[in-house]
Amino acid sequence: MSEAIVIAVDGPAGAGKGELTRRLAEVLDFDLLDSGAIYRVLGYAVRKAGLALFDEDSVVQEAKLLNLSFECMDDGVHVLLNGEDVSKDIRTEEAGNNASKVAAYPSVRQALLQRQREFLKEPGLVADGRDMGTVVFPKAQVKIFLDASAEVRANRRVLQLQSKGKSCDFDSVLQEIKERDVRDRNRPVAPLKPADDALIIDSSDMNIEEVFKMATDYITQKTGLKF
């Protein structure tokens, strides 16, 4: 049994998990698992293969063949599918919605469960997702649930898109986030919710430095790791 440390960070889209987990992985020199990206890649691969998102059997087969890896670079975490960088392709609103749809299939989640656990190796892993602390790594030494109001998360997404020169409508983005939240929180398998022993951080009125400080203080308390 590995003695590697697992830091599981769960929460809805737009709460700030990506930036927090990237910083933690870099500072600790831990591997990073972006489970949300796995489902985004799966949705992307399904569409690229000309398959239907509602065809559960086809989605499961695609999940079993998925060959992906993560690379931390200066400009963020890059996602590779069969060696090809698909980071930009999977960061669209459509990709996010497709990910939420394929993630709702119990058989798909089961197919990807062991693959996610295989990312764990010494000295440790920072796992970003929606069920990292409840299902994938239930014995993680550190569990954090990062949340924020739907309105705050929608505004962050709009600003992010605008910084990339893309036009978007706040109300449409907010509606998509709310719909995704309903799917994620109410799916029959591995719904989005805090683990019973998770530290809950509401980032609605916090910047990343404040979130990082609260998280690292908690990690030090639970594991003795120093920052």
C-alpha cells in the first residue's frame, strides 16, 4: 500500500479548484489529477469519433480506450490525448456541458475509476474533481470542498472568456452553470457533495491568495507538510 499523500479538492465549476490545485502541486512537487479534464476529454473524444453522447455503451468503450496525461507548464496544466495537446479544445462551454453529460453515466464513472486511482504515486497527488474525496480517494489524508455562489462563478467565467477575446452573455453562462450544478449534484452515482470530513471553503468573497493560505494551513495541520 502506497504511503503517498492525497490532497482531494472537490467543488463545482468555477469555484477556483484549477488554480488552487495547480499551485499546490507545484509547491509540493506532487502529481496532479484533473478529473474534470478526464471527462472533458472523454466528451471531446466521443464527439470527435462521431459518436453520440446519449449512446452510453459507445461512451463506455471510448472511456476504456482513453489515453491521456497531464503536464504542468508555466501557463497552466496542459492535457494530452494520445500525445496531442487538447487543452484549448476541452476548455469551451460546450466541452464542459458534454463532460457533465458523460459523467452522469454510472458505467462511465466505473470505467474511469481505476484509471484515476492509478495517478497516485509517491510522494503524493493533488486530485481536482467532484468526487475525489467521496469516491475516488475516500481515504485521502486531506479533503477540501471549494465552493462559491453560482453568480460569482458565472462572473468569473465571463471575465475569463472576455480576457481571451471571446464575447459571452452573463445570463447564458449563469444558466449553463446552474444546469450543470443540478446534473452534478443530483446524479445517481457520485453526486457532487462535500465529504463528511472535508474542510469547506466558500471562495465567493476570497481571492486565490486567501484560499491558498486557508488550504495550506489546513494541509499542514492534517499532514505536517510545510509551505
